[in-house]
Amino acid sequence: MAGGTISAVDITVHANNPNTKEFQGQFKNGIAAQVVGKKLDEINVSKVAGSSLTSQGFNKAVETIKSEAK
């Protein structure tokens, strides 16, 4: 974060299943385009590179970050 704006995203893939690993990899490659340059309160992704379940986990992580930042 820089001045309240997201400046970068770092995603670590933890999947063992090949399909899950593929979807998480696609998410990792597409998420920055949707969140970098936005304020934390503006972030709520629904689908990134065909992956909606990974987006749900990301949104939960954003909510945790918001609550810890208060």
C-alpha cells in the first residue's frame, strides 16, 4: 500500500491438485490488473481469469486486512 492505494499484489499458490493449481495460477496472473491502483475499500473481486472460488478467498483476505488495519 502506498498512500492508502494498493501498489502491488503478491499471491502464493498452495494447491496440490492440478486443476486447483491451474485456477490459482490464472488468478495469480490476473488479480493485479483488477486491484493495483485502487483503495482497499474499493476491492471486491467476483471472478478473475475464470476463477470465482479463488476470488472468494481473496475477498475474505481483504476483509481480514481491513479489520486488522483499524
